[in-house]
Amino acid sequence: MNARLQEAARPRAVDLVLDSEVAPVGTFTVRRALPARARHSVGPWVFLDHFGPLRVTPGKGGVSAHPHAGIETVTYLLSGRNEHRDSAGHVGIVSAGGAQWMTAGRGVVHAERPLAESEAEMTMHGIQLWTSLPRLEKLSEPRYQRIDAGAIPRVEREGATVRVIAGDFGSARGPAVTTSPTLLWHVTLEPNAVLRAAIAPQLEAGLYVVEGRARLDDGNVGAGQLAVWGAGGEIRFANPGGTRLEAMVLGGAGAEGPLVFHGPFVMNSVEQVRAAEIAYRTGRMGRLEED
């Protein structure tokens, strides 16, 4: 067996486990797992906020108009109903199981707010993530993908359900159109179930626990923690508890550095960040009127 095949067959060990921190966002607080001092990215993902569950008032709250550049923003809903609007003219509404996927590129202003239509949708719960765009995409035109829950493939294995939002899981391919190899799966494991999945050895991978506990290697990872696997091929984790495990698997090709974080902008240089700030202040990212 050559070295590349050996690497693909070797199970991945956990490199580190990150604890999320509480941070304010708009009218609520979140658990923020990325970026962290010990790790700035997992694959192209450079930001992970876990919000809710929280009770909302339809049409109120949420996150008001603000800019982004150099990244993609992804809001994946576990419950609730959410509206996206941006200064490029995109509007989209998704419910539980759906995702708002916006490519900010050279810069755009956007806002998101809850739009519940039923009692169940009054509870908002979800994950927001950012990718850092590849160098050649940093100044691309803004784009938007509304990903309805019904468009996301659902794979059933013994005691496990995997919803493939981006990337591949077995023969299932997620609907998200990505700018680099990207993985985003929502995994549900029943008690005592185990999930194994082959991931190309050149791709990075991590597991964020939304609810319950996951067993990786010889230790457990709990809600609000992000485990980052090292190099290898197959990932494996189990649900050792008496309740259901809900988790997100994220990863892909490593983010192209250097990464310069400045508020809502993630660029490859200080000069790019300054240019984005000027573009926002002078209205070149467009404007978004509040209702």
C-alpha cells in the first residue's frame, strides 16, 4: 500500500477540543466556537456561532443591517423561520432544516430576522458560520443561495441520520455551490449509534456538538464544544449517552492565508481590509433600508 492510500485508510485522531465562548450578537447572545486563540479555522470555516434555542417576536430582533467582505455567511436553521435581505437585491426565507448561504465577495450589506408563522417557529435555533473565500474570490461579485430544507439530501444509516448541506457523504451530494472543497453535514445519532465516514486526507474536519455528548477517541465532547480531527482518512464518533446527539461536521480545504480578521471582514491583507472599510463607508457596498 502506498503512502497516500495508507493516509486515506488511517482513522483520524482528535488534535484538540475547543470550548465555545458566550458573545453578544444583535438582540441575543451566542456560543462562539470559531475563531479561537488555539485555532482560527477548520477547512475554509473561520467562524461558528451557535444561537438559541430562544423565543422570538416575528419581524423583530434578529441581526440588523451590517456589512461583510471576503467571506461567505451561512445560517443553518434547526428550528424557526428566517428572512435574509441584502444590498445586492437578494431576498430569501427558509424554515427549519434550510440554509441561507451568502457570498459577500468584494462587499455587501445584509440583515436577517425571524419571521415565524406558527408556534413551533417562535423558537429560533441554529448555527451561523463563515467561510474565508479563496484569494481569487475575495473580490468577487456578491451572490446568494437559498437552500430549502427539501433540497438537502438525507442519508439514513443504522441509528444515524446525515443531512448533507455541502460536500459529499457517500453517494449524496449537498446542494450548496462552494468556491473550494467544503463539508457541512448535520448529523443526528440515536443512543449507542456510531458514525464512520471517509474524508479525503487532504481535507480538514471538525465536529461541533449542538446537543448531547459525542465520544471521540477515548473522551467525550459535550454541547458547545468543537473537536478538531488531525490528518488521516476516516472520521468516527459515537453517541454514548441515553439521549439523542445533534452535531455538525464541518471542514474542507484549508483556508488560504494569511487571514486578517477585522470585525465583519476576513481578508488576506491589511490593505484589503482598509479597502473594504472605505467601500462600506462610501456606500460602494450598497445600502439596505430597514423596515
